[in-house]
Amino acid sequence: MQQYVVVVPVKPPAVGKSRLVGPDDHLRRDLAEAFALDTAAACLAASRVAEVLVVTDDAHFAARLAALGCTCVPDGDSRGLNPALRQAVAEAGRRWPALLPAAVLADLPALRPADLDEALGAATPDGPSFVADADGTGTTLYTSPTDAFDPAFGPDSARAHRLGGALALRGGLVSLRRDVDDLDDLHEAASLGLGPETARLAQQLFGTPD
């Protein structure tokens, strides 16, 4: 069974999830942290994932992620998400040359390890593959061999990945597709079952247990 290193880019929680309108700044920051912690924990629990490499410039938050079992490195490229991911994947290749890299976004608080395993099991090992988000326009997972790793995260990334020759992974994969940018997304993620860090805050935010 092919094993993977999952690379998770995490903005400093103080500036992350700016579209999450409604919660005050303190709760928004806590939610951004919770999303990333629950995403990382689900990745660590997947049977096809041997390592999780988190890319973040927040040293304090990196310590929390390291306590889960993640390896953390600073964001070494300030030109944007895709250059930062390429650099992180190159580092992952040096550390774990036998593992294939997969980038997974950090805002998947309902992620189930089984969905991640299903996607990685369906990915082609000798070319790029991706998972479109619930809206069908964005991307939540991108994988490719290290020497050809060239993600196109950003507006309309699903189309960009498809045009770039990446295989669109089918199947439900509902928890892997459900990224959270706003409160409506969070409600939908809650209906799937949130990870423990996010569930605690969602109860505080919505006033009912999820």
C-alpha cells in the first residue's frame, strides 16, 4: 500500500478565516486553530498517511500541532500558497523520499480518515490527482509525485487542475470535500460530524451541541 506524506498549509490563526463573518476576532482565531487541529488529527489517523508536514509561521501553534504528532516547518516562500507548497513538498521529499506527497487544506474540520484513505487509494501514483470541494470549483486535496508536484490552488482551482491534466477523484468523499469558509459551510460540516476541537467551539457559537 502506497504511503503518503500529507502537507498541510496553515495560516497564522490570527489572520486565517477572514471570510468567517459573525464570530468576534477571538472566536474566529480559535475556530481557525480548531479547524487545523481537527484536520491534522484526521490526517494522522488515516492508514495511508505515514507523516504529516504542517507549514506555518506561527511558532506557538506549531507547538500544538507537533504535540499531535505533526512535523512543522516555517513557510519558506512568501509568494503565495502554491510556491510555499512546492517548497514544502521538496523538503518532504528530502526527509521521506519513499512517500508520495499530498497537499490537504487545513479547513476540513469534519474530515474522516476513511475518506482521506479512499481518495489516496484512488489517486494515480505516477501523475497528479485532486479532490474538488463541495461546490465543485475549489480543491481540497492535490497529489502528485514529488518531481512533478505543481498545484494550482486559488480561484477556480478545480478547473485549473483538470486543465493541467490532473485526475479528478470521484466518489462521495463528503467530509474531504467540505471545506469551511463561512458559517453556512460550518453548519454543513457540523451535519457531517465535527472533530472535537471544532465541535466544542461550534456548540459555543450555535448554542446547541453538534
